[in-house]
Amino acid sequence: MVDVCTYQKSKFKGLDAIVLENERVRAVILPEYGGKMVSFFDKEVEYEWLYQTQDSKLQVPPYGANFSDYNSSGFDELFSCLHLESRTNGEEALHGEVWMLPWEYKATYEGVALQVHSPEFPYSLSKNICLHSEGITIKYEAMNKSDEAFPFIWSPHALLKDDADTEIKVPGDMEKGMQQKEGETTNTDSDRPSLRAGATVNPSQRKPVESATVEKFRFTEPLEEGWCSLVQPNVNRKLTYRFPQKNVPYLSVKRTRGEHIALAPSTGVYDSDSAEKSDQVSFIPAQGVYTWTFNMEVKDHK
């Protein structure tokens, strides 16, 4: 059951914003800045889940901008159009283009509907956002306007606040992975004590490192359960992502110590080699659509 949700136009750090709110949660979206969600606020405990920038103003990136040159905060849509590989570097091919494009939007009974059209490639991406009693549901549809299957990788680039007590939970079926740390890559069936299958990643399992150290981990086998969670013991709350593992079969984790964590379910695995493997990317059928849902649920941590 969907709770009654209010829809308001507002401003956020100098940009036009859409505010969706019910009795338990509030979300702020910037249509002109890639449909970016800049706030996901848990009213039950007065807690902001998304990492916030200290900048007083946000600048909308121009088309062709580098992702790393712009604000790292909130929840960006990463839609990797693999056709970009021939004209840009690997990092920008991964991030795609929808994060820098303005999205069309309109109010709906349940929340807001947004859509973006690629200026160069034959696809569009739409999302319908609605609030419910435990959080947010986003329904996605990627449309292929060409006569050939269209390869892509989608992932939510949502930066969640990290502190000394933050815990990560992952499904218990995940047996293979690869850890990357500061540009270092290691196969980790035995070298990943902090992310063993079904484990809770908590401070006692982490090696002490300096603040802002980047830790990356990617599971290389498809998921059998479509969820992952972040626990904040200081507010006794847990944020869980839920998604259809058939359509969103992969998961990676990136943590910048003391700043933010990105739990990144995705429709494929991207790197310079594996992105070309048909079993590690998703395809929008010719003249067809690819759909999936993404839920962000907040509850007490028990």
C-alpha cells in the first residue's frame, strides 16, 4: 500500500527541486541535474541517509562533462551506454551520460515521473518515483529505439553516509569476488574476511586505515537474492535495497573511509575486458524495453 505523498516544487542549493514527502520519509530530486536524488531523509529518527556536499551551490554539468569533475554526493543514475567506449575513457563510459542531462518530469498521483532521451544514441530512460510507509520505490524502463539489441549497464550511484560504526550486510549465497583497494586488484575467495558470504561487515572486522582510504569490492557471480543493507547503529536504523536479481544480478561495494559508502547493485559488470562479454551486460531488445524496480526501505535495526 502506498502512503499519501505530497509533491512540492522547491529550491536546493540554487537549483529547481522536487520534494516528495509522507509521514515517514522525504526525498528531494533535481530534474535538471540528471534526475539526481540529493536527499533521502528518515523522519522517524531525523536522519539523512545520503552523503551531503558542503558546497552552497550546485552547478549543472554540461553535456560531455567528466563525472569526477562534479559534485560527489547524493544518488546519481549511472546508465553505461557501451557505445561510448570508442570515444571516451573507461571511467566515463562506465558513468554514461544520463547523470549530466536534464530530465523531463511531471507529477503523478503517487509521486513523480521522469524521463530522459539520449542526444546521441537510440535509447531513453524513464523512472517513476513513489514513497511508501518504509521508503521509496523507483520503477525503471529503458527503451531501445533501434533495430538491434542495445547493450547497457545501470547502477544506482548512491553515496550513503559512513562513520566508524557503519555495517554492511550482503546475501549469504555470494561466494566469489574480487577486492580492489587503492588501484590494487586481488582475487579473494580467501582474502576477503570483511565481506564473506552472508557476513555483516562491522568495525571489528576492518583493518584500521586512514580516513578517505578507498576500498572496493565486486562480487563476480550473479546474485541469487536481490538485496543488500547498510546499518547505522548510532540511530538503530537499517537501509535495505531490494531489486529483482534476475534483471539486476550483480553487486559491488565502494567505501571511502569516514565519508561515504556506495552499495551498487547493477545490471552488468564493467571493466575493459568483461564489458564485452554478453553474459555480463544487459541488453534492451530491438525496438523493445527493459524494466526493473529499485526499493530503498528503512526500518529499525533489530
